[in-house]
Amino acid sequence: MKILGIGNAIVDVLCRVDDAFLSKNSLTKSTMKLINENEFRNLLNDVKIEETVSGGSVANSIVGLSQLGNEVGFIGKIKNDELGQKYEEGLKKEKVNFLYDKKDEPIPTGSCLILITPDSERTMCTFLGTAGKISDKDIKEKDLKNAEITMLEGYLWDEGEPKKAFDKAINNSNKVAMSLSDLFCVERHKKHFLELVQNKLDIIFANEQEILSLVNTNSFGDVISFSKRIKKEIVITRGDKGAIAINGDQVYEQKAKQNLKITDLTGAGDLFAAGYLHGVANKMSIDESLQKGTELSSIIIQKIGARL
């Protein structure tokens, strides 16, 4: 298997809203907020659903990789309930090996309300459900060893059982990639993420905000210096400034595509990571990998949802 993803198994519920809806519900645009089941149901009562899809950040990347013809797998914790069934079927339809045996859990399958405003930004309200309870027991060593690259997401990291799952994945994988996922995520777990980035991971995906926060700076020059110092492969998306990869002492840059009709930014980073990892897994150069990531993210932001 080329790439195994381990992440939050979340059913994405996509809805269009106006800015007033965000204000009314005290939501910060273009961030992710964790909510409980009651909050999720209350928000759901006030919106019209456009689409429901098997999501989660790493799952989106893995589906993108599958659509590019790579043999891929995914591990994420779901319950044996209606949403869990939908989730598994959605991934299998995309030719993803779903490597988790679902069972009856005390908590339902996780879901994420993706609120798309007229400016195409997306604001996410996530009820993690049983997804956030993943543990080392949910991951088989042989699946990790069978994959050339294991991809993890910052969203998944938490003290307790999820941390054990992370440790098991990192200790038994041939190569580990991880996305920092979200600015709030980085700020909440900064010390741990810094330790992972410096000592445990091979490839790191971040957007500009996330990496600036991790390095504790306002200067992108400091980010470059930090990346060169730790000698890892750090890949950063910078919106209309394009994307950059730092590997050892080398810095590679890719311009953003111009004149795009942006519809929805959901999955832009996930699909960028898919394109980049497609390049890595298929022995393409860093420049070619950056190009592939940029190409995929450019396609995805011109449509609703995170599926090519």
C-alpha cells in the first residue's frame, strides 16, 4: 500500500449560510470549533443541508490520493450506526481500504457542520463523537508496516488514548507525514506539536498562519530558518502567495494559479497534501510534487465540498 491515513472519521454536512448566522452563533469565520451533540443538533435545525459526505481532513487527502490511482487505506473510529455505515460505504465507493472494524460504541459517529459563507470561506463546527476516542488498539502494526507512508492529522492529537494511537503509528511506520490542521489546534498543543515536528515526523504540512504560530514568530524568514535548522521536509501553503517546500537547506517555491472562480475553500489544504504526497509516493521531484498539490487544491476550491 502506498499511503495509510489515520484521522478523525467525520461525516461532513455542508451548508450555505450568511455572515449573520456566524455572528448569531458566536462563530469565528474560517476556524474549526469543537461542539457537543446538543449544540450540533441545534445548529442543524437552522440550516439547509447541501451535501453529506465521508470526511475528516486526512480522509479527504486519502480519497484524493485514491482518485489519482494510488493504493491507499484509512483508519478512523466510527460507531456501528447509520452515519457510521454511510461513512464506511462512502470511502469504499472511492476505492479506499477502510481498515477499522466498527462496533457498537457508547458515543455516535462524529460529524462536522461545514458552514460556507458567500465569500467561499468555510467555518467548521465539529462534534467528534466516537472519532475522538481512537486508541492504539484500533490500529494494527501490520497495516502500518505495509504502507510506504503513514499520514496523520493534528486534529487527532490529544492527551490519553489518541496520543497512544499517535505514538504507535509513529513508532511502526516507514515514513510519517502530518498536517498541523488548524491554528487553534497548534495553539492548544504547541509544545507537543513542536516536539513532533522537530523529532518524530518526516513530512509536515501547514498553512502560513499555523507554521508562524508554531515557530512563535511574525516573520516568514524565521520559519525558513527554523525549517532549515531541523532538516525536515516542511510544506507550507500561503494562499494567493502560492506554496513553498523546505527540505534540508533547499527552498522550493510554487506560484498560485490565477483567475480561479473560487466557490468553497473546504478541503483546499487536504487536496494540496494529496497532490504533494502523490508526488512523493511516485518518486516525483519536490517541484513536481508542489505543482501537483497546487493543481489539486485549485480544482477543489472551484466546487462545493472536498471531492475531486
